[in-house]
Amino acid sequence: MLQLPTPLRGSCRSALALVALFAPFSARAEEQPAPEPLIVSALRVPQAASTVTSAVTVLDPRELEARGILQLRDALNDAPGVISTSTGGQTGAVGSLFIRGTTNVHSQVVIDGVRLSDANTPLGNLLSASRAYDVGSIEILRGPQGAIYGGESIGGVLWMETPHGAGNPHGSTSAEAGSFDSFSTHSMFQGETANLSYYLSGGYEETANDGPRERFHQANTALRAEGEIDTIWTVGTTFRAANNFYDDHGSSDNAFDSELATLYATGKISDRWTSRFHAGFQQELYDNDSSYGNYGTDMRAASVSTDQEIALSQNIRLLAGAYLHQDSYQDTNQTDQAHRHYGIHSALEWDVIEHLTATAALRWEDYDAYGDEFTWRFGSVYNLEATDTRLRGGIGTSFRAPSYTELFFDSANPDYTYKGNPNLTAETSLGYDFGIEQKIGQHHIVDATWFRNNIHHAIDYADDWSTSINRPNQSTADGTELGLRGSWLESALNYRLAWTYLHHSLSDQPRNAATASVDWKPTTKSLLGIGATHLSDRAWGGDPIGAYTVARLYGSYQLSKKVKFHARIENAFDADYRLSSFYGTAIKASGAGCYAGVTVDW
């Protein structure tokens, strides 16, 4: 492993020397375009991309890793309509996901078929330091998805799965070091037999970050085992855990522990009927120690669900399911609640005529904490084969349930003037979009979507901050998202662009956000690339901060069949910018940093 000195000056020389190892240009064999991936997130069951009526982006974690993108929140910016960042600090600070102009509380995370985020467990901690290397697939489903996923899916859904083991038993180990006393390592082992597949990974990382008192360290693991019981049933289990610590600028120590365990079974009952069952248990324990005292939350939840897929005819497919969710939530501010919610859903997918598919979905849920909800969605997609054009559109509803703190908080401490409001109702939304995807030649695709989301009864603090209320006015998030990707020179030169224009948004988000990258394979063993991210002026609900553009350089070289070196330079031109500013206190982003390492396959 190549050990780099810190700080930056001097550290880049080693990484640049590594890039200089690349060999001259060589001839490349012609590559066939990859087939379209199956989409799971749109209806919770696999389906061809040509029949998906929602806007969805599929990210390949292996391709992201090749470009040196290891943090999940960085990876998500490859999807148009998505801004993934942190408003709290550098690596390890709470992350934020803004899908189509909405905020953290309006999007849902599903891992291994189990919902991980809700009104009481926002996804900020999950995005603080999650890595993309122990995920087998990432799908970002955009637009209101309440009819398929229920609450907290106003902006969309982030769908991820632990990798399935494949091939003969094999593994790999990676290690990287670089600026700001950064070090990380990760190992993976996987394989399959006639009836059993398995995957196991584990990692550790630490960094001091580019600032005083921002040290971070984390350990994580992921596992999946899956086997065929007979010709009908396949069963499996997954387990994921992470433990991290972040020193928040010296003002507080933040510790976060999370675990997720699932059991699942899939049965091919007949040629027309596929039955799926999921059970999951999760817990998230958060502890914050500061000069103001201690604050902590304990959240535990168990859920069971089923999805039934039935082909009613050659061109009509029925999807139906049900779920039960039980959770408990406690914090040091004397919120102590345990509740359940349950529901049923149904969807119909209809191939109306050749190349035209329509979907309709309905969902009913009951929350014993406050009431019930009914959501729906309609969508269609039309494929014009003669011009390689795909048109899609949809309209649907969703909601955000009030949290237990917003409903029930009632502290005995006289210093707390805030009190929960048991009369709160959910935020609701009506959203719609229209998109076009155009293939240009064999190797280029452009995808553009116009969207609008109207949010009603927004939950907010009362003017005197004494409680939470439903605001009577309507909030709107609308804009345009654009994706562009392709390749030249028989896939030796690849490019990708994701751009989001927000006409209206929540929490003063940037009007323009864009991420782009270009990489070149001068030989079959080497890769060179450059990427850039731009955010225009924004405030995130705080003080206004200026626009910025940062660039990154990355490269790798396959030294032998089992050894690969890699290097990257983040914020290559040392741009000085701020992540956020609240109450006059600005949070600085990291300056330029160089990192290099090695991966060994075994």
C-alpha cells in the first residue's frame, strides 16, 4: 500500500507519480452495448426498464468504485433530480438527500426490501458515512411513490440491496491512504455452489478531515446468504451493521450504531404466480455528548411484508401486498413511544397495445399514532422503436407522517417550552411528471423530465415555536432534470452528466445543480478521468451561501491480474467554499486532498 504524507502539499506528488505509470495507447476490441438492467424499485418486483412508468436511475457500485466514488452520498449525485450532500460537515457528518426540490424528511430509504427511514428515523445518519462498495445495486426512484411505498416518499425512494454472491469462491482486499490522516481498508469474500450463494464484506476507515476537531472513524460489515430449498422456494438472509464516531467541530461527540437483519423467501408457485415474503429487524442508536449536555435516541423496529405477483393474462399483471410494522422510539427529551402501522396495496400493469404500458396503484395504511392514509398513482410509458424514443408520464400522491416528537413530546423540564401536538395530520402531496428518453446511435442516451410536486398541510413550528402545526398554504417543488451518458472510441472514452434545474424548491435549494465526469481508457489496464460538481447559490433554510464548482481527478492501473493501483485528487483546484451557514456560523468544505491505494484479488 502506498502511504501518503499529509497535509496536501507533497501528498499529491505520490498520487501523480502513480498516474504516470499508465502505458501508451493500445488497440481495443470492440465492445457490445450492455443490456438494459431490470428495475426492481418501481413496483417492488423485477421488471424490464422499457415498462417502468416512473423516472428511475440505476447506479452500478463497481463502476462508481472504478471512478474513486466510495461515499454513498457522493454516488447519488450521478442521478438527475438529486442533490446529495452534507450541511453539517465533512466526512462523517449528517448527510442530506434532496430529491426534486424536497428535503430529507420527504424521501424514503429501502435496503434489502425493508424500509429504514420514516418520520422518526430520518435518513441523515444513514447518509453520514455509508459506503457504496458493499451494495450490489442502487436505484433512485423519483416522484411521489406513496402508492407503492407509503409515507416519506414524496420526493422519491432510494432502493439498495446487499450483493448476491456469485462465481467460484474469491475475495479482494483494498487499502487506501491520503491527505488529512485518512486511511481506509475493505475486504470482500463471495461465491456460490449449486444451491447456495454467499457474500461477506467488512471495512474500516478513519480521517481527521480538513479542519480542527472533525475526526471520524467507522467500522461496517455486510452479509448475504441465499439458497434454493427446492424447485419452488428460494430463501435467504442479510445482515448489515455500522458503528461510527464523529467529532463535530469540537462542540460535540456523535456516536451512531445501526444494525439491519432480514429473512426473505421467494416462491415460483406457477408460471403465472410468484410469491415473496420479507421480515426485518433494525435498530439505530444515536448518542450526542456536548457542552450543553447529552442527547440520544434509541429506535427499534420489526416488520413483515408480502408481495404477490400474478399474471392474469399475457398482457395484464396484478401485484398485491400487505405489511405490518411495529416500532419503539425513545430519546433523552422524554419522548417514549411504541406504535404500529399496517396496510395493503395493489397495482396493475397492463400492456395496452404493443410498446404501450400503463400502471395503476392504490395503497391504504393505518397509523395508530394518528390516523390512516390512502394514496394512488397512475403512469404510462410508450416506446417508439423506429426512433429509439421512450415517453413516460405519471401522477400520484404521497405523504409524510408526523413524528412521535411532533405528536407527543411533553417534557417535565421547565426550560423546554415546546410541546407536541396530538392533533397534527400528515403532510400530503400531489405530484406529476413527463419525461422523454432518446437514444442517439448505439452509444448515447439523453433523458429529460419535467416535474411538479404540490405539498399541502406542511408540518412546521408555530410562530412562537411552542408546538408544531400544519401550515394551511401550499408548497411547490418543480423543475427539470436532465441526464446524458454515452461513449466514443469503442467505449474507450465514456461520459455522464446529471443536471437539475429547480424553479421552486423547499428550504432554499440551489436553482442549478450539476455533476459530470469523463474517463478515458488509454489501454485495457488503465483508466484516467476527471469529474466536476456545481451548485449555484443556496441557503438550505439558513444563511445564503455562494455558488461553487469543484473538480476531481482519478485514475487506476491494473499492475497484474490480481493487483490494481488507484489514485484520486478531490477538490483538485483547492476551491474554498461552504457547505452551509446557520445563525452566522459557516461550515467549511474540505480543501484539496490526494489519496492512493491498492486492491488485491485473492
